[in-house]
Amino acid sequence: GQNIDQPTEMTATEGAIVQINCTYQTSGFNGLFWYQQHAGEAPTFLSYNVLDGLEEKGRFSSFLSRSKGYSYLLLKELQMKDSASYLCAAMDSNYQLIWGAGTKLIIKP
Amino acid sequence: GAVVSQHPSRVICKSGTSVKIECRSLDFQATTMFWYRQFPKQSLMLMATSNEGSKATYEQGVEKDKFLINHASLTLSTLTVTSAHPEDSSFYICSARRGDNEQFFGPGTRLTVL
């Protein structure tokens, strides 16, 4: 079956770095997405990886290893506004997104 | 950038009534749109995939006669919740696909059924 696993909740300190891991199993693979979702709002796109390696975009970076079915989202210089849920989603062979349950990130001063 | 709008953003209705939610891609054409539902503290759950000019494909467990989807044009899809009940209260989110890999989300519609 198709499955996405990511931690339920993580806590980090303002100004620090946090890494949110995601493992996936899908029927075929057409890329791995990370979305940020603040409470009560729709998800907003953060990153897309389809090739192995690290993609850096400002304070946020995303890594993919296709052979391991593994990705992580790295957030640097954490700010209070980064408190949100981070959703990992893998796109299968039918170009459908398979969603993880999301990781709630709590930032403490 | 690509923008997807949803209307209304919030709706409160009485049990038994029907509610229509619109999803529009404002600056691109979307042959495929998706409708999701999200209950509090849970992940997005795909309800159906809507293709322009054809019938929607519903996920298992989603009643197609209750959640009517019409993808009338390349920029508009509508979801109608018929005979709404309190358990239908949820956050409904649409997304529109551009090309093969890009998917853009609408801001969501919070439905409360009294």
C-alpha cells in the first residue's frame, strides 16, 4: 500500500535549526512535496524534489533520497512565525498526492 | 505565481440545506482540480478528482450523490454539499493542477452545519 510517515510533533527554539523527516512508500514516484499549513488555513507550497539531493531555498532546504524513500525539510534560523504544521506529500505514478499526517512544529522563545 | 480562489471562505447553514463552494484558478487553466476535506488536527483527505468536461472520480467512502462536483470550465470547479448534516462540518480545500507536477491550493472554505 501507499504510506507516508512523519513525526506528529516537534519542538524547537527560536533561532535554532530543525529537521523534519519523512519516509514514503508509493506506487511509482513523481516527486516529493513539502507544504506549510498554519492553523485554519490552506497549505502553502514550500518545496518540490524529484531528483536526489538537497534543494536550498532561503531558510528552508529539502532533501530527497529516492533509493531510501526518504526526505527531510530543514528549517534554519527559526522564527516564531514558523510555528505551523509541515505536510509531506509524495506524488505517485498517477500524479496523485499521497499525504502524510503532518508534523506540528512548536517554536519556543 | 499561480492563484487559486475559493468562495465562500466561511459558510454556516442549517441541517438539510445544500451549500455550493466554488474553486477558481485565476491565472492559469487547470484540466484537473482536487477537492480535499480536513477535520481538525487531521491531515488532508482527498475526496475527489475533478476533470474538466468529465465526471469526477471519487475516493472510496465519499458519497458522490452527496458531494456533487462539476468542473464546468478550465478555470472553475464547484463542490455542492447536498442535504448537509452537522458531521459534514469541516474545512474544504480545493487545489488546481498546472502541468504534471504543480498543484496550487485555494484558501479553503470552513463549513459549519447547525
